[in-house]
Amino acid sequence: MQIRQLVDALSVATQLDASDMSTVAALGFRSVINNRPDNEEAGQPAGASLEQAALAAGLAYREIAVVSGQITPAQAQSFGQTLAHLPAPVLAFCRTGTRSTLLWALDSARSGTDIDAIIGTAAHAGYDLGGWRARLQQAQHGDVAAT
């Protein structure tokens, strides 16, 4: 498990296992968002087992399953709405953390956050979103095309 902070209320991580949930809670996180669909890769833990472990550790748990490379504006908006309603701080995860970062970035752009600030925040956390600038600008201007 590798955790990288994006903003005060949100960090992203690589794939979590059920056994990680008590550690996540001990680190002070209050909620988890799973951005990975079940059966994306062999050996990946099922969302139901992750949810059960998260709840047992006292964490709120939500799933917004996103296929890599196929993030929709609705998924980004759902991520932002979920983030706004979950107890913070929140840890979102996927295979590498990139999908979770992109969901945050697209929702932030949609909400009017400066694109350079978004890209800079992601870069500080180790994620290069420079190639996503045009799509972030589209999100900022309300384009509904899938990203």
C-alpha cells in the first residue's frame, strides 16, 4: 500500500487489501473510496470483502468503479459528490492511484479549480496529468464527452 496526499481531505493509494483497512483507520483516515471494478485483474480482492473490512475498522466505504481509461464526466462528478459527503480525511484507491487522482482532477476542474493548480497538486503527489490538460479544460467548460 502506497499512500500519497493530494489535498487535506484526500489522499490516494495503490490497491488495498482487506488486511490494510485497520492500518488505514490507524493512520487517521475516516473513509475509503474504491475506484476499481471487481475482476479487473487476477488476484484482486473483491469489493465486498474490502467493504466488510473497512466497516469493521470503523471506516465509511464507497465504491465508484471506473474502468481504466474510460472515466466519464458522471463518474468524476459522483466522485466529487461522494468526497464532499464522506467523513474526512478520505483515502481513494485503484490499481496505482492514477484513476483516483484523475477523478479528483476532473471534478476539481468541473468545479472551477485552476488547471495549473490541479496539475501541480497531482505532480507534487507523483502523478503526471500534463497529458490530460485538454480534458481538464473540457471538464472545466462543461464538456460532457467521456474522458
